[in-house]
Amino acid sequence: MRKEQEASKAHLAPLSQILPPATIGIIGGGQLGRMMAISARQMGYKIATLEPTKNSPLAQIADFEINASYDDEVALKKLLEMSDVVTYEFENIPAKTIERLALHGNLPQGHRPLEITQNRSREKNAIREAGFRTAAFRDVASVEDFEKAYAAIGAPCLLKTVSGGYDGKGQWLIKSDADLMGPRQAVASKKPFVLERFVPFQMEYQSSLHVV
């Protein structure tokens, strides 16, 4: 227990610079990881990736490729050993696995970002607790919850699975009462959902931060 506590404290300490040609390990092999790797390689870093699928978008430009599932701790430890620092490129990676691995290598962000972003309800509440606004939303765990949430929020709104959905999967757009059948059938499964007010997209802001 003492060893784990000391390792945990070590990850809270200020990080030293990791300069090229250090190796950055990335868990995941998708397009976001590829974009990260392109920028890193332009600065002179080497890239290692762990991804179940061979020849993934990231692997195509990486220096080292490990093909294994995201919960394969032997393979993940191998990635830690060959990398100077490790990160991940999307949220659907087992948070508990990353929590254990953080004790064995340089994974400075730890598991908490995953634990929060893997659950839409936790994510939205964390954003609010940090002082930012979100669209109005309600947690939904039953048809009764859904009816109450819909009465409070109204159309247009979106029903979303709490976890696992992405790129429109696990989502139902409700423009009017005529669109309620599908969402009602979904929430009858007793799985957790969130119902949130639809926010029309107008523009995207990009902030450039310079950290000294």
C-alpha cells in the first residue's frame, strides 16, 4: 500500500521536460492519435502505439506498433517500458486498467480523464462543477424518468446513452412528439441515458495557449 501511495504522489509532482527524440506511447490507433503523432514527429519525437487492429491510421506513421486489446496489461506494460511518456487518444479505454498501469510508468494524466469522459452524466456534472455551462440535461434510467425529463426539457432534444455511443451512435434526436417511439423503446431497456436540450451549432472556437 505504501509503495502505491508513493507512486501516486510521484505522478502529482511537477513533470520534467521530455525532449526529442524521446518516444511517446499512445494507447489507441485512430485518426486523433494519427494527428497527434504527425505533430509529434514534426518535432522529432518517436511514436509507439498499442491498438487491437493492425495497420491502424496511427500505426501507419508510428515507429513501433503493438497489437493487443486495451485491457491487455502485459502488452500495455510493454508500451510503458518502451516509451518515455504514455497517453491515450480516445475515451473508450478501461479506466481501471489505466489506474493500475499508472503505477508502473510515466502516464502523467492518469485514469481520471477517462473515468469522467466515459460517462456523459459524470462528464456534464464535472463541467458544471468547474464553473462552465452545459445544455440542460436530465439523467434517465426508466420510461418514467424519460417522460419527466422530456416534459421538463421539451423538443428539440437528444437522448444519449451514458456510455459507449459516439459519432451519432446511441443517440436519438427528438424534434417533436412524433419522434418519441424510438427513445421510449430505448429507455425501456433500463440502461442509463441522458436527455439533453438540443443546441444548434453556430461556430467553433479555437484557443491557442502558450505554456511556459
